[in-house]
Amino acid sequence: MLMKLYIKYMVSLRCKMMVKEELKNLGLKYVVVDLGMVEVLEDITEVQHNQLQINLKKSGLELLDDKKSILVEKIKSVIVEMIHYSDELPKVNYSEYIGEKLNHDYTYLANIFSEVKGITIQQFIIIHKIEKVKELLLYDELSLTQISYQLHYSSVAHLSNQFKKITGLTPSFYKQLRNKRKSNLENM
């Protein structure tokens, strides 16, 4: 019988590898280890559950139990996956995409997310889009126009305004800072 476990703060490939290692150490056979979610083949004993919770906590991860927190983690995983790990953002509205992915009414999801996180889903999406912009600026392969198009901004000005609101810097100043730091490190 498959059992799903939900894990908070699981946002990278490194986290996935670490969780796989913890499951292996506890003798738990898993089918899927994804961002924020694990499927194990058998029921997990209370001792294994408690040990997994302790081991994950040492690494900054948290095993979730309450239904609202689990749903919020699912929402976060869908957003992180959508922005950071897919080649192209969905053509439909984010609200429609998230609602369909999680098979829930978006308003319901938005209300629970705001209640648990203290910010809106939209604010969470903006924060992650800006993180993606920073990443793309560092790679220095795309122009700001290409980045704004790729991340579905209505204009470069809109992207720049959002970037400044979140980081306190303009995208070009951010890029200059990174380049200056890089050249300083190379000259050491």
C-alpha cells in the first residue's frame, strides 16, 4: 500500500537526495521522492515516523501532519516547479493552473495559503519569479527583454518595477554588482 508523506522546506535536488538517504537509513522503500512529497511502499510505523521527523529536522526539513500545512506545501511545490523547473510558464492564468494541478477551487487554495503563510499566492509567485530573474541575470545568456518575455511580464518596465520593489535594486544595477563581485574574486 502506498503512503504519501509531505515535507516542508524541500525545494532542491539536494533536499531530494538527502530525503532518499534518510528513507534508506530507516529501511523504507520509496516509489517517488519529489519536491515536498514522498511516496513510500508500506505503512510507516510510529517509531519510523518519529525518527524520520527528527532526522529531517536536523537538515532543516519538516515532516507535515496537518491538512492545511500539507495543502500549502503542495501549492508551494506547484509554484516552485512551475517557475524554476519547467521550460516554459503555463499559458493559462496561474490561478487556473494551480487550481487544476491540485484539483481544488483556487479561491479555497488562496484563502488557506494566505491564512497559513501570511502572504498571498500572488506575492509568493512574484518572489519566485524575481528569484528566477536573478538566476537568469547571473547566467548572462538572455537580455532583460527576453527574460521578461520568458516569465510572462507585460513589459520590461513591469519586470524592472517588480524587481526593484522586491530587491531594492534595478535589474541592471544587480547585474553590475554581481559582475563587480565576480571580477573582485577573480583578481584575488
